[in-house]
Amino acid sequence: MPVDRRVWQRRPVTLTSLIDIIFLLLLFFMLSSTFTRFAELPLMNASAGPAEGGPPPIFLQLSEEALRLNGQSLTLADLPAALEPFEAEAAGETVALLVTLDAEVTSQALVDLLASLRGETWLTVAVLG
């Protein structure tokens, strides 16, 4: 019985298919990612106080369990209604809203607060450290 002995020859490895795969992966990740920002929240540092005769600043204290506007507790949903009397008192002038944070406040809570204040154009929000 004859034995078929074939000599195995090694074929050279071509890199063409590997380069194609890397190129396709590069295209996929470039086209599937976004380079734009979804939302921008303008922040500013506290600066000098208002000029004499201007409206007094509003103090907002954000803690993990409560939100206090000039010492009165409220929820985030009630904040726009609580700011309405201050807007009427400002009479077209810009009012400084000074936000203080407790140590245990998460960044998401701060972002939620700043997002709810975004439409208030009469306020200048400053986050105090």
C-alpha cells in the first residue's frame, strides 16, 4: 500500500487582508463617533460684587438632600417659580446667583441645576468653591 507523502509548503503570509481589516475598523470608529459636544454649560468664577444700587445677589445652596434659595428649602422643580419674584424685582437688570455646594454633592446634581437655570437670561450664575 503506497503512502502518499506530500510535502507541506509554507505559503507566505500576506498583509493585504490585515491592512484592509484595520482600514475598515478605522472607518467604522471614525464614522460612528461624534466630535461635537452635546450640551455646554457656561461657568464663571465669582468676581467683584455688584455696583452700588444694583439688585442684591441671590444665594443658592445645593446639598445632596436639599436645595435652599436664600435659606428657604425647595425642590429643583420648584426653583423657576421661586425665582420669579427676584426677576420682577430686578427690573431688567442682571442679578448674580451665587451657588454654593456641599462636599457630598455629585457633579450630576450640579449639572441638573445649571441646566434648569439655562433659560434664565437675567441671571449670572457663579459657582463658589
